[in-house]
Amino acid sequence: MANQNQTDNSEITLLRISSRPEYQSLFFLLFLSIYLLTLLGNFLIVLLIRLDKRLLQAPMYFFLCHLSLADIIFVSTTVPKILINLMSQTQTIAFNECLTQMYFFLTSGNTDNFLLACMAYDRYVAVCHPLHYVIVMSHKRCLFLVSGSWIISGLHSLLYTLLISRLSFCTSMEIPYLFCDVYPLLEFSCSNTRHIKFLAQTEGVVDLLGPLAIITISYALIFSTILKIPSAAGKFKAVSTCGSHLAVVILFYSTISCLYFQPPSAYSAQKGTFISLLYAVLIPMLNPFIYTLRNQEVKSAIVRLLDKICSSRIIRYNT
């Protein structure tokens, strides 16, 4: 109990972004700009999809709406604490706050993982079985897939949070990460962590690689179908419907692989910092741009929304 109380009241020192104090203000402005841009982009996507019935009724955009919500939680879990630490010149976080950060970080990250698999399945049905698309991707099924993504991710994160909360930490903790994660905390525990590490190497890997397997199989079938399309225009149209999602998948899983599937001997603090920033900060900012820059349906929805706003203002002015 003494060890537990000591752990609850302890503080964890996170990795410093830069050892040069003169760069702190520059990094603060940089992270603040990225955070605000991420919130703006993802909130606009959520708002646009919720207000436009055509987009909301389309399964792909229904999944995208929840992906943007997950990204908002994802980036809000890590960046505000980074900003506070940059502003206060300290890198500490309370243990209970660390557990809370880890829970929401894992939940939103895993939800991203499952939603990307749902979107890959949606693209598979759209390309390979277009005549059955409306029946297969019904609103009820989409709601089931989205609910399952959030619930499974929440339970997965709660399991690891509860297990780590019961560990004892007998030494001062300085983790070489910008945020709290499972593996760094396990390294500084004086309790027996073999069962948690085994769980992470089995259930955790299945939880991560399962959706990736669904994505891989879906795109293998998609590309197999595309190759059978006789016209070049038909092939281009089929590929264009998957381009944005495929770009996000490549960014997401390439950074995860570099962060979690490298041997311990290959890890360095600088490399880990760079990859974790890509994974937890930069990708949530890029997702809205990837899905909107070349998406004609989203551009049309923006035009319809602006027309509604202008029309309502004209009516109010005339009355």
C-alpha cells in the first residue's frame, strides 16, 4: 500500500523536445499552430458531414466523421500537455494524469486503427460488389461497425490502464517519450510485468495487426478487380475512390511499425521523438487535407453549405 501511495503521488519526467532553451518558444508556436490547424480541419469535416445529408448517408463519410472525432481526441490527449511543458519549462506529468493520458491515447489510436479497416471493407464492397453495396453497407451495419470500433478500443485501453495502475514504481521515472505509453511505463516498474508484456505481445499485436490484415486483404481483392476492368477510365475511377484512404493507411501504419515494431537495440531517443511526433501530432493534421483536397463530393458539400449560409443571410436581411 505504501508503494501504491508513492506511485499515485509521484511524477513522471517526459522527454524534452529540445535541450536548447532558446528554441522552446519556437516549438511552442509550432505545436500550437499544428494543434489549432488539426482541430479546425477535423471539426470542419465533422460539421460538414453532420450538416450534409448526402455525405452523412454515405458509409465512407460516416466512417470519416468518426475518424475525425478520434483524431480530435488523439491529438488533444498529447499536444496540450506538450504545450504546457514547453511554456512552463518543465517536462513532468503526475502518475494519475499519465494513466488518463495513456487511456485516451490508446482508445483514440485503436479506434483509428479499426475505422481504417472499416473504410477498407467499405471500399472493397463498393469496387468488387457495387450492385450489392446499398444492402451490404446499410446504415445499421455501419453503426454496428463504428460502435464496435469504439467499444473494443475502449475496453482494450481500460485493460492496460488498470493493469499498469496496479504496478509499483520504486525509482524516479524518466521515460524517453513525449507522452505516456504502455511499454515505457513497463520498463520502469519494479513489479513483475511479464504477464502484461506477454499480453501486449499477443492480444496487443492481434488488436493492431488484425485490422491491418483486413485492410491488406481488402485492397488485394480491390486491385484484383481493378485489373479486370477493360477501360482505362474505369480503372482510374476505381483507383481514385480508394486513393485518399490508401494514403492515410500508408502514413498510419508506416509510423506505427517504426515506433512499435523495431528491436530495442535500434531505438534512439531522437528517432523515437521524431516518429512519435509524426504518429501523434502530424498525421491527425494531415488527414483532413488528404480526404478533402481532391475529393469532389466534399468540395460540392462545402459549396452547398456556403449557399445555405448565404441564402439564410439574404432572407434575414430582406425581412
